[in-house]
Amino acid sequence: MTVAVGLFAYATVVAVVAPRILPRLNRHGVVPHLGVVAWLTLIVSVLGSWSVGLVLALADVTRTWFHPDRLVASGLHEAEEIATGHAGLAAQLGLMAVICALTVLAIVLGIRLARLQLRMRMRAREHADALRLTGHRLRRHEVADLVVLDTAERAAYCVAGSPNVVVVTSGALAALQDDELDAVLAHEHAHLERRHPLLLAVMRGLATTFPRLRLCTVGAREVARLLEMCADDAAVRRHGRAPLLSGLLTLSGAAPAGALAASGADVLARAERLAAPRSGWHVHTRAGLLTGIALGVGGPLLIAATAASGILICLL
């Protein structure tokens, strides 16, 4: 029970504190890839700690129900006293109801998240298929499955499908210079190459499944912004800052839901970042993000090791 309580406490503290600290560390997008890793590590750590803590608590209390003679050996924890009926029938039934409710809630949320991910994936594939039917392919660029839509709106975005699709409108083709178009397409290709649409779909699914958990809602927004910056950096390495910057400012159209667009996710802040890149290693930002990653990986392990060493000491 000690490990379960420790995991619950750790996850709750991180879930409250992380959405307040990480956006400050990531606000300038100095190392966006490190920011994405920090968000993902802490989200997985928190949700995993809550899940493992629930399983351990359920197993501990269930063992006590069937083996009440082990109550003294386990340290007479308050939950175990309630489970064996020492605190009265009402308390025992209440504990059973709470555990059953938490278990059902966890199962329902897991099923809801899985169904939502499947639905979002099917919708993206249908959208990609529809784009290939309504648009016409442009073969002079190296991007696979480049589709042109005939509309005056200036937009470029990508959709994960089977296969993936990069979309550019005829309005964007007319407005962009060749080097700008190459930089914008490199931005979209970076999204697909690094599986950003899949990652963003998972984050949006978590935010929808846990709408009151700021770690997921704020995390989904921040990860989307950082992924755009990661794709910007990939395009800059191939085509330079100036073409991408002018291309971003030329594009005006928004992407449909579930797509990643070059002109989406805080485009003004990204343009400022490209126009005036921050130099230096930014030790404080890197140290803060690396600390968050280390906490997400090592926190639950440290709690388990501390509890295990305490148990060993008691046994000795």
C-alpha cells in the first residue's frame, strides 16, 4: 500500500505543477524537440503512476480480504483495517465501492481513449482518400502524394493516411515563390517523416478523454506548437530561414481539424522565432527540461525503490 500511496502522491503533484512550469520553459521554443520529450515523459509518467498505483492498491486490499491473518504482518494499514471489517461493515462496503468505481472509471476511460484514437485515425484516412479524389497531383516536387486543391485560399498542410498526403492549394502555388514553396513543403514533409500527426492525434485524444486534467489539455496545445517549431527547424536546415519565413507569412489558410499546417499553431510567434533566432545554449532551459524528463523517468522508480528498502528494513 505504501508504494501505491507514493505513486498517487507523486503523480498528483506532477500533474498540478508541470502545466505551470513547462510552458514557461518552452515559451521561446529554444529546444522544441526537448520540450516535446519532456511533455510526453511526464504525461506517460503521471498516467502510468496512477494506473499502477490503482492496481497495487486493489491487489493489496484484495489480498487482505482473503488473508486477514496477514494484517499484522503488513503493518496494520488503515485501508487494510477497513478491508477486513475492523472499522465496521459500512466502512468496508464504502471502500469496496470506491475501489470498484475507480476500476470501472479506469476501464471506461481506457476504452473511450482507444475508440477515440481509432475514430480519429479512420477520419484522417477518409480525408486523405477524399483529397486524392478531389485534387490533382503535382509531380515536380520530391514530396510523395502532393495534391493540389483548386481554391483561392492560400494553405498547405499534411494529412496522415494510407499513404500520407501533402496538400497545397492553387492560391498558395500562385502566391509562393519556388524557394518558398520548397521550404513549406519541406516543413510538411518533416511532419510526416517524424510521425507528428500520429503524436498529435494521441495528445488530442488524451485532452478529450481527460478534459479537466491540465497536464493533458495544456500539453496537447503546447506539443502542437512545439511540433510546428520542430518542423520549422527541419525545413530551415534544408532551405534556410528566409524562404520559410516569407512562405509562412504568405500563407493565410487554416488546416482542417486533425491536420498539421505550415500556417497553424501560433504562426506569429514562430515567425518571430525565425526572424530573430536566440543564440546560445540556454543552459537554464535545457537543465529545466532535462530535470523534468529525469523526474518523469526516475520518480516512480525512486518511490518503488524507497518503499522496497523500507519493507526490507522492517523484515530485518
